[in-house]
Amino acid sequence: MNRVLFCVIAVSFIIVSCTTAPSKKDPVSGKGDSVAIEKSGELLEVINTINANSPDDARASFVISGNTGNKKFKFEGIYRYEKKGFANVFLMDYIFKSPIVKFYRDGSKLYFYYPSDKKLLVDDALKIDLNRYSGIHADFDFLFRLFTGHIPVLKGAGVKNCVQSGTDGFFLILENNDFYESIFFKKNRPEKILLMHKLTKKKAEIYIDSMATKGKSAFIKKCRIIAPEMNLKVNVSFSGTRINSGARAQKINLTGFGKGIEIIKVN
């Protein structure tokens, strides 16, 4: 599969999971003082509140644009999500509107259908290796939660430190065995997430530019994702967003693809 395309697809699913929030009981290490310890607990509560009120369902149209090196790209698509375990994303060429890939999630099962090749890849959300496809060291469900009204955090993470930036900004620094995650808050609103793989030192930056809200639920309207080592910059913009409106994700129907498709089971 074209690596650039899969990077874009991975970002479009950076759209239920078993990712967990860091425990408040984990100590703040490093040079954190009593103020940092108290503030880290406050920021963790902000994350927990956002995640606890994540939408039950969502639907939207979106545009993904950006560049990898000197190559520019632009796609559009349709997104639907149900918290009980279903999602689908249809990605299309921006100019010709021709379908590129149709993605379905049914519980932990992931289906990627490529109409032009008549190929269906079947993978597992708990086993999928994004690095193998795209060079991105990341957990699929971490990325998935970003576009389901959550502030994603590392599995098994603990608080490493909390550092003030300016008069009303704080960096909450988390870590697990494989990654560091730094979440920047301004006036207790998360605005930026920085991930770094401990072994490779590769980084990914996620900028949350604006959010749509309904009641206590929130959903990203615009964000930017930068992977410096891959020369990848991506802008994601949602429109016509409806959350908690009873939206239903389209379920996969293998017979609907017609005859002659090749099914490749990855996991």
C-alpha cells in the first residue's frame, strides 16, 4: 500500500477502546513541587471529565489536506461513529470524488476496502501495527479516541511531571514503558499533545484548534498533526458535525462488495 496514503488513512482514523486514563495515585516525579502535584491532579480531572462525557454517537463530513515532503494531498470523506463499538469512514479523492478506501469498525475488527483494487484487508484493533504500514509508532486506539470526543492518553501511563508555562499554561507530562506524552493546557483547556517514542525518539504533534460541543460532550472541529521525522503535516477539518443525535454507523456487508474481491486477513 502506498505509504503516504496509509499515513493519511491512519490520521483519518486517529477516529470504544481500552485506553485508560493515568491514575491520580501515580506520583509526580522530577522537580515537581506541591503546586505541580496539586495542578496535575486538577488537569487529570479535566481529562477524566471530558472522556466521561464523550459523545454516544457522531457524524460529520471532513477534509484532510497537507503535505509529506514536497508532495501535497487533499481528500474528503464521511465519518460516522457509535460508542458501542461501530464506526465507518469513507475516504474520497477531493477533485474527482472517486472512492479511495472504505473503513469499517465492528468491535475490535477493522475492515479496509479498496474499491479500485477490489481488496479487503481485515485487521484487529488490538493487534494492528501502524508502524508496519506507515512508519508511525502509535497505538491504534490512542489515535482512534482522538476523533471520538476524547483526550487520548497512553495505556498504563503515570504522571511524570507538571510544568507551568506562562501565566495560565501547563504541560502535563505522562509516560509509560514506550512513550512520553505531554499535554499542554491553557486555562485548563487541552490544546496540544506531543508524543515521543522512547526508543526511536520519533515525535508526533497534535494541535487541537477548535472543538464542537453539545451539552457536556465535545468533538474536534479542526486539528493539525505533524510528524517531523516523516516530513508529514496534516490538517483535518470537520463540518456538518452532529453529536448525540442518534447517528448510526454503516455496518459492513461483505456481499455488498460484489464478486471477485480479494480478502486479506492481516490479524
